[in-house]
Amino acid sequence: MTSRTTDVAGGPLSIRRATGRDAKRLTRIVRASKAYEGPYAPMIAGYRVGPDYIETHEVFVAAGADGRVLGFYALVLVPPELDLLFVADHAQGLGIGRRLVGHMTDRARAAGLASVRVVSHPPAEDFYRAVGAERVGTVGANPPAVLWDRPELVIAVP
């Protein structure tokens, strides 16, 4: 399944199912994320998005006109959770994250889900709220990888 829309610069943006060949690109986007610098760095240190993960879950990428991957998300169906959502640092602010969430909501609806849980990176909470998520609680720190509490949100699937 591929959907098309236009990016802010007017070029085509496609959202397509990820394949195992995307694994290294997705891993690079995660590891290069400036949102995980400083105290948040331990959470992604050594993180890897592997081909097996891509095959097991609903992983979709947003690609620009040149085919370059600009962002991606991973939807786990059981239990329903948005496990990953990353937009490359250079592509943030172009509406790609919002489009990925919209696509994820469509996929969740097609799978018969009523809602999708999000355990957010604390600085990303405002983004999720802006795309319709509601905060339902807090997930406590889980040292050594996660040293801080994280907002727990739910995205309703209409």
C-alpha cells in the first residue's frame, strides 16, 4: 500500500510499507535524532531497527521525490501501540510526522483497532497532543536505558 501526498516544497511524498532493505536507513534516522541527545541518549544507544522487526510489525516509511526516506512509523497491532515514529531532523517541520500519524490511524482503523497507545519521548508529547492524542497517564522510568518518566497517551481511531 502506497499513498501519495505533496510535501511543503511541492514535491511528491509517498508513504509505503517498509522492507528489510530499509532497516539500515531507519536505524540511522533513530540514532541521528537530535531529540535523543544529552540525557536521552542512553535510550537509543545501540538501537537497531532490524529486518525481522520490519517484517513482524506494520512499519511504513515516508519518502521524498528522490526516494530518500524522510521518516517512518511502526504500529504494533497486539496490543495496539505506536512503537516508533521518527522524522529525520532535516525534514522536521514539513508536516511529515502529522502525515505519518494520519496514515497510522488509517492502518489502525483497517485492522479494527479502536485506539492506539503511545508512550512518548517527553519532548514529543506536545506533537502527539497536536495530532489528537490524549494523555492517560505516565510510564515510570526503567533504568538503565530509560532514566525518566514518559507520558502515556492514546490516539482514538474514529
